[in-house]
Amino acid sequence: MSKQLINHSPDLTALVDDGYEVEVRDGHLVIHNVPYVNDEKKVKRGALVSILDDVAGEKTTPPKTHVVMFTGEQPCNKDGQELAGIKHGAKSKKIGDGLVAERSFSSKPVGEKGYKDYHEKMTTYAAILSAPAQAIDSNATAQTRRVIEPADKDAIFKYIDTASSRAGITGINRKLEMSRIAIIGLGGTGSYVLDLAAKTPVREIHLFDGDDLFQYNAFRSPGAPAVDTLKAVPKKVDYWAGQYSPMRNGIIPHPFYIDAASADQLDTMEFAFVCVDRGDAKPLIFEALERQDIPFIDVGMGIGMVDDKLEGILRVTTSTPDRREHVRDKKRVSLTGGDADGVYSHNIQIADLNALNAALAVIKWKKLCGFYLDLEDEHFAAYTVDGNTIVNEDKE
């Protein structure tokens, strides 16, 4: 709830964007690490706490009270004299989880009914407390830009996405809030699909691959696995789930291939990326997805050698419940043998093409979600390395 409230409330996102350490805890708004001066003329830090009044659904409403609470000592001016102008009370209050407010302040806006929002309220008090501290230490600021982990146990991300709020696209971002998607195949392209999808608010990303992680995988995937990791030969899905666990929850590994015995694992997915390089493995996967009316994107690349240079075509094929016939009728996907034929199957290191193939697929997925504008609505796209061209076909 707290992360949703912050993301959906412009006044709270503005506090985060300004660099304050914002937390919502047990119905209270908390700004951590606010500098102030105590009676010994020392710069200390405490937390400002405000009751969150009448949260309307997932958004804040204007605060009813101009009073705030504080966890530190009585704040003073730079000479150690009490800031009597905001003094209100000195009664302890447990906020929850070990946070205890020791006193309260009152500073009502002159000539106004109250603060218009929590951004105005909390920045006003932060400025009052910080000014004497900055007179002693010019670096004393409440705008620390430190990460505050969301308290929600069911939060997707382990820290708040401030980029979306700064760009003003938080509402657009919610178009990607699917319950669960699948990435089938965690090779070069599939691992880059995960890298991009992991930054979106999909609640669960299910990874399906029975392969182990080998040395050559390190040169065609995101990041840099350590030698000891490669020596341990982990399952690909376990390795990649671990790589993104510091950032987010909901990366779920399945260390097996999709076959007749496991195809029902796809039944509850809302979307799937098919990133396997064997064409003969795809018919069963496609049929399982089509049976449940699940849209999917299949990726592939063909790489060849011309003299001493590589040539290649990257393919993104989209299949949706109302448009699937092109996949088989037009043979947009090879359903026999290896889809990644030629020199690619020899594990050459072309991570740039893997990343581009993944990016094209994720962009198309975001178009289907309404995140990006899509005037052509193509269901097949092919990028040719030579000439740097993209062909869009299978339009409605």
C-alpha cells in the first residue's frame, strides 16, 4: 500500500523527487534524516512525522492538521536556544516498528486554512529545522537522496522508482501492471528480455529453462558473472532470478523446459516471450499458449558469414488471440530444427544483437499494452544488420 500511495500521490512523489527520505508507515508519512541543532549547538538528525488524513483510495488528500511530530530532541537555533515559535507538545507517541515521536510542532500557514498538500507541509518544517543546522554545517540537508525500502511486504520493487514520477509517466507505467508473464528460454536474447522486463511493474516474471549457465553464456548476456559462479554451473533460471532479486520481488525460476508434461505451467500467464532457439520445440509451446488465449512474442535471429564479416536478420513475431494465422500460414517462425541456425548456434559472442532482438520484442509488448504509440500494429518485424533496416508486416 505505501509504495502505491507514494506513486499515485503527486505531493508524495514530489518529496521523493526532491531527494527526501520518504516512508509511509502505519498511516503516517515519515521524512527521515532531517538535520536540526540541539541545545548543545550540535547538528543532529531526526524524523518528521505527519498523520496521513483521509487517504482517498490510493491517493492523498490535503492534510487536515498543520501539526507534525518529531523523533529528535528539542530543536534549537544555531546558538542553542529553543525554536519556541514552533513548539507544540512533548508527548511520546509510538508510530510503529521502533519509531517513536518525542514531541510535536505547530506552524500554521499565515492567512490560509492550512497546507495545500503534504509536500508543502513537510518541506516547510524541514526548512525550519534545517536552517540552523546549515548555519553550522553547510552540508546539512534533509535531501539526502538515500534509498528508503518500501514497507509493503507485497511490494514489487525493493526501492522506489523515481524516474517515472520525475518524467510524469507514472500513470502510463501502470499499463504494464500485469499479474504474471513468462520468459521461455534464458539464453542470450531471453536474458536481455528479462533485464528489460524486470524494470516494469509486472508482479511475477516466470522463467522457464532447463539449461545450466556456462562460460559462453556470460559473453552474450547482461552483467558479468564471477568465475566462482561459472564453476558452480548453476541453472540459468536460478542464476538470473538471483541477479534481479536485489532490485525486485516476483522473479520465479522454473528449472525445466516446456514440454508435454510441463505445458500447463503456462496456463495462468497473461503474456509470454518465447526465446528458445529450437524450432521443433515451439509448436507445443505455441499450442499451449493459444489454448489459453495468451498473447505471445517469438524472437529469433539468423546469422551467417560473408567473407570475413557477419550478416544477420533479427525477427520479432507477435501472436495475439485475434491474429495468429500468420505465424504458421506465412511461416513467420521456423517450427523445425534450430531457429538460430548458421554461425549463431556455435555460440559466437554477439550480445549487441541479442540485446537489440530483446529490445524490439519488449517494445512491441509495451505497444500491445498501450504504453507506446502503435499506428501500424504490425505482427511481424525483421531487422537486417546490413542496411540497418526494419521491415514491418502482417498489419491488420
